[in-house]
Amino acid sequence: MSIFDGEYKEKNELYRESREFSEKTDLELQAMIDSGKETFPDVIGCPNRSCGNPLKIKVTDTEVEAYCANCSFSKIYQRKD
């Protein structure tokens, strides 16, 4: 298999798109936080096309922040009590 193979490129691109931050990922994260879980099983990439780095998670007592250390993207989720 070559990296120049069209099927390989398509599969790789679909994988990258599936782990990029999206509305679906946003809803899944909110549901997990609301249920009390503090971990997410997948690596989520930054939605900024020029960045694409994995997001970091900062957990506090009142909120959970998903942010990119490379660019200015940040999303804050409030915890339910």
C-alpha cells in the first residue's frame, strides 16, 4: 500500500474528519459531562483547519474546558450539580 494510493488518502481523510471537533462531538461531550464522567475515549482535533492539534481538557469543580494549546480555540462546558 502506498501513501499515494487514492483509497488510502480517502480513508485517512475520513478518519481525520471523524475526530475533528463538530456539533456531534460537542453534544457527546456535553452528555458525558452531564452524566458525571470526566474522560472522553477519543482524541478530538482542533476545528481550526490551519491547526488540527489535539484539544486539551481542563477540569475544575464548576466547569470543563476543551482548549487548543496552539491556537485560540476554547469551549467551556458548565457542570450540572
